[in-house]
Amino acid sequence: AITLRMIPVEGVFQKIERVVRETAQQLGKTVRVERRGDEVSLDKLVIEGMFEPLIHIARNAVDHGIEAPEARRAAGKDPVGWIHISAENTASGVTITFADDG
């Protein structure tokens, strides 16, 4: 029998948050991360397979999705950008949602 090694997505979300902070700092942007669903669990192999694509999405969101603070101010937005990451159990499995306010 195959034993599923279920682990919470919290560890991946923490790493994504760190990448967002580092990328934002390199680009001179200020970005906050909001996480939901840290307790949702997935098989370890699934999480490992998702890790690199999620990191890529995080970097792109900061680089291309979130404007520089001056541009955000000029557009009437808060100079601090937001990235929302969530995991949710659904009827078909787990849904990971990634959004930015850029």
C-alpha cells in the first residue's frame, strides 16, 4: 500500500513569503504577504512538485504585478503592495490561489 505523506502547506508558504520579501527588497518595492490555509495538507511529493512553479509565480508577481511605490502613489494606491496566497480544500482536492493587488 502507498502511504501518503501529508504535510501542511505552511512551510512552502513561509518560503514563498521569504522570496517575496527578498525580491521586493532587490527591486525597491514594499510588499506584504497575506497567507490563508497554512494548515491545509498535501502529499509531500505534490508539495515538492509545486514548489518551483510557486516560487516563479511569486517572483513574477513582485516584479511585474506590483508597481514601484511612486507609481502606486501616482495611481492613488497604497505604496505598499499586497500578495495573497491561500490554500483551500475543495471537492476536487486542494486549490492554491495566488493574487496581487498590482
